[in-house]
Amino acid sequence: MHCFIIVALTADGFIGRDVAHNSTRWTSKEDAAWFNQRSKQAGAVVMGRATYDTINKPLPDRVTIVYSRDADEARLVKNQSKLEKNQIYYTQAKPKDLLNKLDELGFNEVAICGGSSIYTMFMQAGVTDKLYLTVEPVLFGDGIKLFNKKLNIKLKLKSVKQLSSQTILLEYIVD
Ligand SMILES: NC(=O)c1ccc[n+]([C@@H]2O[C@H](COP(=O)([O-])OP(=O)(O)OC[C@H]3O[C@@H](n4cnc5c(N)ncnc54)[C@H](OP(=O)(O)O)[C@@H]3O)[C@@H](O)[C@H]2O)c1
């Protein structure tokens, strides 16, 4: 099972101004196209409830899995025998347990789509094998960081792609 983080960053390293800030308000159309293409390829996206609240609908053509401690038992991933696209499911599982369950359900890859608490949890759990960072030409000065706890992780830069004249996509392998 492959698990990658996919995120857009300001040039000063933030992922949002505050918890309610919808990323599509400041990221480029090229990043949106990249995000849609890569996350559809994975088939399943995982996000925290705060990030989900900024979107408020399941992502089309993908299975959307939301971390929340306040979830309907019947919609928990652990209670499913099949996950349908265009639907929302919930989880409270440890990253490794969620990935094992998704593997059992036939997924090969999952896209970790934020926010900070979910990116941090998956990175700390040691289950993430790749990071896709889109750098946008914007500065917030202050805001929500990509990770919110101490980490000591080495990365290998695999590729650098220009999504447009303004936007760069960095692909890192987690060492
Ligand atoms: N730039 C980007 O690419 C990008 C991508 C994604 C998000 N963002 C930004 O990130 C910000 C939100 O990040 P955030 O860290 O504040 O919030 P978040 O990670 O999106 O969501 C936090 C919520 O997730 C749930 N949660 C977290 N850990 C859990 C666990 N172990 N078990 C069960 N539920 C758990 C809790 O929901 P309950 O309160 O319901 O229990 C918690 O309140 C927003 O500004 C958003 O725009 C940016």
C-alpha cells in the first residue's frame, strides 16, 4: 500500500491562513488540475474534519475518508465491506490500521490531503512514502504550518516540475 502526502504551500511554507481557509482560494488552477489528476489516480483521499468543512462535499470520482472523533458508526471505514466513489466515510483509526483496511478493500494507493494534524499524524506514523509539494507564489507571513509537531525525517528530491511559469511541483521520496 502506497501512501503519499499532497499539499500546496505558500512560498513561506504555510498551508492556510487559519483553520477555515479554503485552499482553492489561493492556489492556482494548475495545482487544482494536478491535485485532481493525482488523487483520482489514487482513488481514495484522506483528510481531517476541518479540511473537509472547507470543502463540504465528497471529492468527485474518489472515495473521501474524513478523520473525526464525532462520526456515525455506520459510516466508519472499519465497518465497511466496500467503499463507493463520491461517498464520504469516517475514520478514527491509527494510520497503519486505516491503510491495512484500505489494502484489504482493494486500494493500492491513498492520497493524504491534510490539514496539518493529518499530515503530521501520517508522517509521524512512518507510513508515508512520498510528498508532493506545490509551491505557490503567495506569502501569508503567519498561518497553518504543514506539520505541527517535531519531526526528524530525511527526504530525497525525486523531481521538480514547473506546473506553470509561477508554480512549482516538488516530488520527494521519504527516506
Ligand atoms: N494547502 C493545502 O494543500 C491544504 C490541504 C489541506 C488542508 N489545508 C488547510 O489546513 C487547515 C486545516 O488543518 P488542521 O490541522 O487545522 O485541521 P484538519 O487536520 O483538517 O482537521 C482536524 C480534525 O480532524 C479530526 N482528527 C484529527 N486527528 C484525529 C484522530 N487521530 N482521530 C479522529 N479524528 C481526528 C478532528 O475532527 P473532529 O473535531 O471532528 O473530531 C480534528 O478536529 C485549513 O486551513 C485547510 O485549508 C491546506
